[in-house]
Amino acid sequence: MPDRRYTVLIADRSTGVLRRVTISLRYGIAAVVSVLMMPVLIGLGAKWSATAEIDSLRSTATSLQVENANFRQTTGELTTQIQSLENVIDDLGARASFDPAQARAMQKLPAVVKSKAAGGNSQTNAAISDVISSSLTASPEDTFGVLRNLLTGLENRLRYVRRDVERTEALAAATPSIWPTYGWLTGTFGGRSDPFTGEPAFHQGLDISTEKGQPVYATANGTIDFAAYTGDYGNMITVRHDFGLATRYGHLSRFAVRVGQTVKRGDVIGYVGSTGRSTGAHLHYEILANNKLINPLQLLTGPAKR
């Protein structure tokens, strides 16, 4: 089919200039169609763009949902760990509770002894307080980090608390706090008259009179450091406890332990006698802290055997 052409005359009235424009029918129709299709093409493009944006938003929303679920799971696990650590710390605190009498005996120990068992977690507690304070002003995005820091702080605190509890329990076990035998008190710590000469003298421990052969008990956990005959004290046992504490038991009739043996509070270590410089069957009992004598009466809290 031949391409039809049309000529359009354009006249300028002011100048009389006449212009001719030849238009091909095929190209004219194409131009008109293009003009008419432009809005349609723009609309289709906008639709395709909106569809792509919606798909992208849906993908992002799905990703955020998965991320949020993982976040909730992780924070839930951290919260559970934190609660577990707090329970363990509370249990350790309860485990470190002693009966009032035992606690009083420990408090009456010399400062140099208590300092050896002292521990502290003030820095750790301060760190935990800082973490808790920061969580009050933290944004939701920082929640995970706050929980992680709190968990780390609690783990450190648990380590300090466990150490302190263990050392406190060790100090309690090493504190001589029960009577070493059954009987009646006939000699106290301090100044008195010498029973042989009648002259003023210093008595280094307690004298507990009782029947010969009465069991003598270790007053705290420790190790037998000495068990032999020694001058004025006759058959004597020395028990070495932790934290610089030691106890002596004199005038024994015989021994029930050997040097190097480990004993617990309440174990029988010997038997009452009258060996050495003695006027009758009794037990001479001393307590030393860093090789210095202290008054045993201030630590006695319970009967001879638990």
C-alpha cells in the first residue's frame, strides 16, 4: 500500500509568507497513537514500580518478622540465664548463713585472722548497678546489649560470691568453737596463782577437770601438727587449722591420732589424763592466732561434740 502524503499550508498574514508542511499519513498516525499511548505507558510503568515496591516491602517485613522472632528468642534465653544466675547467687547466700552462735565466734576472731578470709565484690556490684542504670535509658535497639552486659556482670559477681562463700565456710570450719571435752571449768585464761608455788602466774588457756579417759575432741577442722610428750604439758596434741589458727590439748593420757592426720570438728583426738605438770586429771586447752594466745572462752559456742 503506497504511503499517502498530505501537504499543510501555513500562511503568515502579516508578512504573506506561505509555508508548506508535508506529512506522511503513516507517520502521522504513529505520532497520534504515540501521544495517545503515553498516559497508558506511564500508568503501566507506575503500576510495575508500585508492584516491585510492594514486593520489596513484603520481603523486608518477612525478614523483620524473622529477625524479631530471633531477637525475642535470644533475649528470652538471656533473661532465663540471668534469672538462673540470680537464683544461684541467692542459694549461695543462703548456704553461707550460719547459726548465730557460730557467727558470733567468727566475729570475735582477731582482725588479722578475719582479713585472711576476707573477700569483696563491691566493684562487681557497682558494675551491675551501672548496667541496670543504663538499661533504664536504653533504646529498644540496645536491649540485647544491656542484657548481655548484665549477664556478664552477674557471671562475674557469681564468681566473687562463690569465692567469698567458700572462704567464709572455710573460716567457719577452722574456727575453734566447741568445748574440747565434757567437764567443769577449773582454770581460766589470764592471771592466777601457780597451783604448785602459789605465786602469781599467767595461765595460757583453760583447765577443764573431768574423769581420766574422757574423750578429747578437735574443736575445728584441721591437721595434726604435733602429738608427743613435751615437758610441763605432758602428752600434748597441736592441731593446725587454716587462716593461722591452732589449738593445743595438754596432759592427755593417750593419743587417738598421728601427726599429719586430717581431723574434723568433733573427732576424738585423745583422752584426758594427768601427764606432765598436773595436779589431777584434767585437760589444758589453748587457742593461738598467728602464734599469739587468745582467750578460748570468747569462741566457745557449743557442747563438746556435734
